[in-house]
Amino acid sequence: MYRIATALLLTSLVACGDDDDADDTDTPSDGDLALPAASTSPVDAPDSATAYLDVSYGTDERHVFDIVHFPDAAAPTPLVVYFHGGGFTGGDKSLAWSNAEAFTSDLLGSEVAVASCNYRLLQDIDTEGVIKPLTDSARCLQ
């Protein structure tokens, strides 16, 4: 839980930074976002939940997220966004749906929507450092 809170805090700090020099040429416009509904949920979820898998938020193959939410809810529902661990060198969004992260089933059972994001990982020779995955995470939150 500490890792998730730290990742969310760092992502929030990056998202709040000055983006005057940001290059948005690699990101789709809001009109380009398509949500392909999945035939099955990646995790045990109530029948009222809808899953969208591998939704793109950028041009890189790792710029994808999954979301399971409740489209017919009477009121806006809370959302938990999961950023996988791995020290920015490994991991995948699918970890949110694994048995090791069973809390996602508990959240969905309480009608809390859950999203899980991938981001670009650090390479052996990486001049950008952690700003690359943190910027990706901020973009996914947008």
C-alpha cells in the first residue's frame, strides 16, 4: 500500500508541474479515445460492472490501461487507480487483477471502480530517468 501511495503522490507532483514545454504530439486528442468493451472482466466483478481492456492513452505500446467501472450507477462512483510496482524496470497492469492483489475484487464488490495503468519502463541506457514513467502515469490519470 505504501508503494501505491508513493507512486500516486509522485505522479500528482509531476502532473501539477509546469507543462509549457510539454510536447503533446505523441498523445491522442480526447476525440481519439475509444473504449473497446471486453467480453469478460479481468477479475471477479459484479454483473453491473463493465470492463474496458487495453485502452490507449498514447502512442507507445505500454501506453494502455484497463478499467472496470459501473456505467449504470445512480451516482458518480469512486475510482481507485492502480500503478504496478517493479521499480520502474518491470511489472504490468495485469498485476492488479491477480490473486496477489485480491483487494481489487473487494473494491469492485463495493462498487468502487478500478483502473490499472501501464507506463514505459526504464531501459539500461535511459537519459530521461524516472521522469519518463512518471510523465506516462500523469498522462494516464488525465
